Amino acid sequence: MAAKMIYGEEVARGILGAIERDISELREKDVFPGLATILVDNDEPSKIGSSMIFLKKIETLFKHMNVYFESHLRPKDVSEYELIGLIHALNDDPKITGILLIYPVPDHLDFTNTGYQINKLKDVDGLNWLNNGSFVSAKDIEEMQKRNIVIPCAALGILQILNHMGITLQGENVTIVGRGWCARPIITISIASDATVTICSSKTRNLKDETQRADILFSVTGKPKLITGDMVKEGAVVIDVGINRSPEGKIVGDVDFDSVKEKASYITPVPGGIGPMTVTMLLKNLIELTKKSNQIHIDSILYS
Amino acid sequence: MAAKMIYGEEVARGILGAIERDISELREKDVFPGLATILVDNDEPSKIGSSMIFLKKIETLFKHMNVYFESHLRPKDVSEYELIGLIHALNDDPKITGILLIYPVPDHLDFTNTGYQINKLKDVDGLNWLNNGSFVSAKDIEEMQKRNIVIPCAALGILQILNHMGITLQGENVTIVGRGWCARPIITISIASDATVTICSSKTRNLKDETQRADILFSVTGKPKLITGDMVKEGAVVIDVGINRSPEGKIVGDVDFDSVKEKASYITPVPGGIGPMTVTMLLKNLIELTKKSNQIHIDSILYS
């Protein structure tokens, strides 16, 4: 059996129309969304490589949608103090309605403490602890939606893709390989969906035992070809959240595509799988936050 | 083989001495910790039963340690508005340095939204989203300690007990039965400890498969006798975080003690296991927050 491919771009296309209408409506009210990204240079070529790919995708989509976008690059020895200063300046900048600090940052910087400084109303990826705390505290996905919680972009994209494919997490054995910053929101949505969730780290004794149990397998490690065909159950859904640059310069995920596609029922390729959805969800979160802060602005004029 | 018992009271005794010294030091500076608890009545006798047990334990310890304590009981039809009003009054009350909203609350109240109103410097159980977000964002336990993060009481108690018994979570198969509010901090510390973590919900298809894999098994469901001997691996560590009142009025956990103790290597009984540690950690978190707000108070006088 060869797996069916899940192309994020296809799913994204169905959502972009609605986003476009939202943007037009905002423009009619003279409200313009604007995104600022912050990327810190990194010694490790694989890490900076995947961040650059992400940034390039953002630039392409925002140009295509005609939404304001500015990119701030900082050298690898930038201090936390400088970075927080930049975030505060962007918090105060009226043409910026969303700020994204791109993960990872070099080791001397505290990613969560820095991300916490992003104004919660400009926090497109849920880094501010108020948004993050609200997200992880929600009982289930329904509560997240009801409360208009910022769901981090990759996790939101995954929810939309699964929904589009008619795949539900409830009661399924979900294995998540990786427990770092990028994996956490995927852990949260899986628990909130009442899946049976297994989280593996680099200290997991027998990774194959854990991946073979999965009905739905997420890999979020940044290690090319970590997941091979023998590690995957026949008919499993395999979602590859890794973006890596191979030594030959090719963009690859965590999954050894050729061997896994023979076992899985569905598989997301890299590139073209989760990535395009993540970028689209970034735009979606930006638009939602722009609407929300504009509403707060109007309320404060009306009721002051 | 019969399991060794883990008595929380024994572990707590070793910690209470240090807490006592901290309290004396604060008193010498005319600083007095004070805790306010809020308990909302509940139709379900099992739920209100376990809350009343918890409250009674708090009262006993705080009287014994001579620390100020006040208890606010509210009827089951209290509105969220009234409850938030009470929290705001306690936030402003100088004799109260810590506030605990006891879980669960009746369904018409939003627990996390209400708990969020607790001032982050009085938030002894990490309900405020700033504290919660900071807790779940931490890379590992070391980072939690370095940052002086409020670790919710039950999870902090579990960390101390495991540490005391020389049991480490890293690389172990940890199964957590339950994914509700009380289970979440235990999930967080297990992931942060680099365990291989499996989380089961009421929708888990074959619970026994999941519990039998566990080197360390946590049950956090509030369902008496859910975990029976046949569900436990020979030599597993079994931590019972349930507190229930049986129909006969006895206090019992989630674990069928008699059958499980024949299989486990370590087991925490109910009562006398995790409970006493949770109450002691409540006092510890209260003292830490009292120290911190007093320091902020002094700083604001010195540097203003």
C-alpha cells in the first residue's frame, strides 16, 4: 500500500479565500495588518537553514496577499536585552499588529522569557505566557475556540489539516516524537482532543516500540530520516513537522519518506506538507489579532 | 513481593523544619504569611467530599504551624462574578499572601478563567496564566527551579517524594491516567523530566495496555478502585493522586490498594501518601511567595 499524500498547500487554498475577505473588510475600515518577524542568526547551519526556509515562505505568502511584512535579522551574539528592546519597540509600533520570534535562538538567549515580552495582542504564535497559559489550561479544543485562544500556528494548521482529511484524534493512539518548544502545542492539542498520547524524548529507551503503537504519529525533532518504515504501523497517519536542510542542500523532514510511504495510510511530505499550513495559520492568527485589537480600540473610544 | 509504602507525612516532616525556620525569619521582619482558601459547594458528594478532606488537612497543618488561615465557603449557585469579586478583595487584602481556589467547581463556573484572577504573587497553586504559562514553557525542571517558578502543589510534592526515594523519571515509561486539571502539572513535570510519557483519558481504548507498560504509574481520576493489580507491571512504582470518599464514608484513592501492593515495588497509600505532601507544598509555596512579595515591597521602597 502506498500512502495518500496530504498537501498543506491544498488545504491552505480553501482557507485563504476567507482570510482574503477578512483583509478586505479590515481595509475598508482603514485597518491594516502588519507582521514583524525576528530571526536570530545561529551557528548551527541546520537550524538557521530551516528558519530561513520558514522566513522565505512567509515573505512569499505576505507579498502574494499584499499584507505588510518586515523582517528583523539579528547577529548570533545579540543580547537578550537588545532583543527585548526590539520587541518593546515593535509592541509600540502602530503599523505592526503581530510579532513572531522565530524558534530556535542561540543558547545564550532565553527563548520563552524573550517571547513573553511580546504584547499579548500582537502575539501571533502564543509565546506570551498569558496566551500560553490560557491555551494549555483549556479543557478541550471546543473551549479554545469558544475563548478565541491563540493556538500556535503549527498546531492550528495540524488541527485544520486533520479536520479537512476527516481524521479525529479522540481515542486514537497518538505518538509525538520530540518534546521541545515546537512539539509542546502539538502535545497540548492531542491531550485536549482526548487521544491516548505518548511523548518521546531523546532519552526514550526504545523509540521503535513507541512509534509502532501509533495510529497517528507526529515527528518534531529536526533529525533527518529519524523515522523509518520499520518504525511505523501499517496504515498509520504520519505527520512530519520537521524542516531540515540535508547536507546536499535539500529540504527534508524527520521522516524517511520513501520507506514510510509504503506503510502509512496518509503522509505529509516535506516540503509541501505541514509547512504551507503553518505559514497560512500565521496570517490567520495575525488577522484575528488585528481584528481583536481594532475592536478593543473602538470600544475604548466608545466607552471612555 | 509486597510493595514498600511511600508515606508523604514522613517526607514532609523533613521539609517542615526548613519551612519553620523561614516562617521565623519572616516574623522577625514583621512579615506574616496568610492563606485564604475558596471552596465552592458541589452537588456531587464525592467531589465536595475530597475537597473537604483537603481543606481539613490544610486547617490542621496551618494551626500546627501557627500560620494565619481563612476559609471562604460559597454556595453551589455562586456566580462567577461574585467569585471573582472575592478573589479581587483577597488580592487587595494585606494579611493574605496566598490564595487557593480549590478544584473542582460546579460546571456553571469557569475554573481556569476564575483562577486566572488570582494575583500572580499570591497564586500558591499556579492558576494564574502568567504562572501557568511560565511553568509549562520551562525546558526542564532545572529551569523551573532557576526561575523560581510556582510549581503546582501536588506536582511539587511528587517531585520531592520521588527525589527522596531516589526515583528518577528520566527515560522511564511514565503512564498518567487522567488528563484533567489536576493531572496537567504532573504531565508537565514528567515531560520536563525527559520521561517517555503516556497520557490516558476516559476515551482510551484499552487502559490496561497503557498501565501495564508503566515503570511509574500516576492515577489522577477520582474513580475509586480504577487501577487493579492485573493492570500493573511487576515492580512498578504506583503513585495514587486520587482522593475519594467511598459510599461507606472511607477515604480511598484511585488504586485498589490490596491487589496493587502485591505487584508494585513502591506504592503511595490513600490516605497518608501524596495528600500530606500536597498540603505541605501549599505551605511551602505560600512562604516562597510571601518572601518574594516582601522583597518586591522592600525594593519598591528602596528604589522609588
